[in-house]
Amino acid sequence: MAAAFHLPTGAEPGNGLDLLDLARSREPGDRERLLLGLTSLCRASPDAAAAQSSLLSEVFVTLVRQAERDIRRALARDLASADWAPVALVNMLALDEIDIARPIIASSPLLSEEQLLHILITATLEHQIEIARRPSISGRIADVIIEDDEPAVMTALASNPTAEISEAGLARLVEKSRRVAALRAPLVRHPRLSTDLAGELYGWVGAALRQAIGERFSVDTDRIGAAIDAATREALAPAPEEPALSAAQREEMDRRLVDKLLQSGQLRPGYAIRALRDQNLSLFEHAMAALADVTLAQVRSAVRAETPEPLALACTAAGIDRAVLPALLEALRPLTGGFPAGELPPTPSVLPSPEQARRRFKAGFGHNLRV
């Protein structure tokens, strides 16, 4: 058991109980007193809190696991902007119900980029939207949001002027706004929208947004007219009927689609993840092989291996972030009868580069695996 840690004079919760005793109590009154005591302690004596950070973390985490919803929500509000709070507690609250998690996701300086990515991949749509709204999210997080292709989350990202969206990322959002109407208004107002991208937007927005674009940019009306004509022809073209395809024909279609995307420079890691979420195992395997620059047989061996380590290396070679792997395995195993089996290996202190991962995969895991 950790050593007792008492509050300074004026913040003592009473009855001679130390904080761990109160944390382990199931009495609602004790939990409320503990919450008030901890808040008073950390506000009045941040140096003492820092000196006892390990014990304080244990107390807070124990409290949250036992606490009622209202207490967790109050604690999240109190810790939203605190830089002294235990990181484990902040991460736990960020994955709680959205009403509890919202202030933590929006403001906590202790949420790392890795934890934000973990929330983005594993939590609810409401959590994802809050991450997209978070001030100054990184370009890496913005890219994952765009790859994931969830309209509500992309719209929240486009409405966040402080997000570090790359020029290429903004261009992809503009292209997606052709089918996601909610993206158009925030993109027209986006501070980094260029004249060229504004010209593309003009082709499929309504009159009010066209006026807004015209007031902000000098646009090429000939180019816009051509874009509108092309969009009209595309919208009026009859949709071809899809013939029934055999499994071999579908696989060949998947191969050709991936090859086409690869040749045009449009194949990205998020495409493989979306294929898996759509339960299209063949498309996922073809995309992984192309992204990682390995053979389809090697990918299929890794997917059906006795350990997730070969797949983890293949994902690194393909440019898929390691934070995505738990969710990827969760989506993959129902399609493969539980493979790859076993637990993910611990994250190494120094992650291999995609090229290093590719070499290790081919050398150690690309052959003689269970198929």
C-alpha cells in the first residue's frame, strides 16, 4: 500500500482518514469529501501534488472507478485545464461518456497526440467530433480525420480554423465537399482556402456561398462554368447496373481498384482501414500489399498468423499509425476466425521506419507463416 498523504491545514476532509481510505470507501459522502479535498489540495499546494504525483494518480484513478457519474463530470470540469493532473486520470476521463469527456478533450494540456489518436479510432462519433473541434490539433490528427471520411467529423475539422490542416488535406476536404454538403460553408470561410480551391468549390455550392466566394476571391468564371457543366453531366448520367460477380471476379476488381489508386497517387493508409471497417477483407489485403510494397501472399500470411507482430510490421511499412492497431485487430478478427491470434507486442521505445519495418517483415515474417 502507498504511504498516507494528508491534506494541508484548511483542506483536511476530516475523521483522520487519509486520501486512499476515502478513495476506497463506497459511501457517496466520502467520495464527495475526497473530491472536494483533492481539489482544495491541488489548488492550494500544486508543489505538494507534484511531489506526490504517483500516490495522487492512484487516489484519483481509484476515485473515478468508484465515483458516480455526477462526481466524474464535476472532476472532469475541474481538471480540464489543469497541468498537474495525473495523466492516467485524464486519459480515463477522456474516454468516459461524452458529457464527461467533452471538457477534457477540448482543453486538457495533458492529452498527448497518441492519446488523441487512440480516442479518435476507438471512441464514439461524439468523441471524434470533439477532437476535431479541439484547438490547434496537429496535421497528423487532421490527416487521420480526413482519411476516416466521416462527414460529421470532417465538418467539425473544417469549422476549426486553428487545426493544422495541410494544403493537400484542405484540397481533399474540398473534393469531399462535392458529396458532403455540410463541408461547403465552413470551407468557404476557412482562412487558408486558396483561390484555386475556391474555384473548385464554386462549381457545386449554392447562390449564397457563390456570392461569399465572389466577395473574397477573384475567380475564373470560364473554369467555374466548365466545372458546373461537368458536375451536371455526372449527376444526370444513369447509374450502371451492377452484375452479380463471383468471388474471383470481386477479388480481381479489388486488385484493379487498388492498382488504379496506387498509380494515380490516391492510395493512402486510411483506404485500407475503411475497407476493413466495411468488412471487405480482400480489398484490405490488396491495399495493404500495395501500401507496404510486399506480396499479397505475405499479407495474407500475416493476417492469419499466430501472433499480431507480422501484421504490426506490415502496418508500419504501409504507413498505418500504431495507435490504430488495437481497433484494426478488433475489426479484422471476426473476418478471419480470430486471426491473427495473441496479444500485440509492447510498443518499442524506438519505432522502426516504414522501410525498416518492410525489411524486417520480409526477412522474418514474410515466409513460412500460417496461411
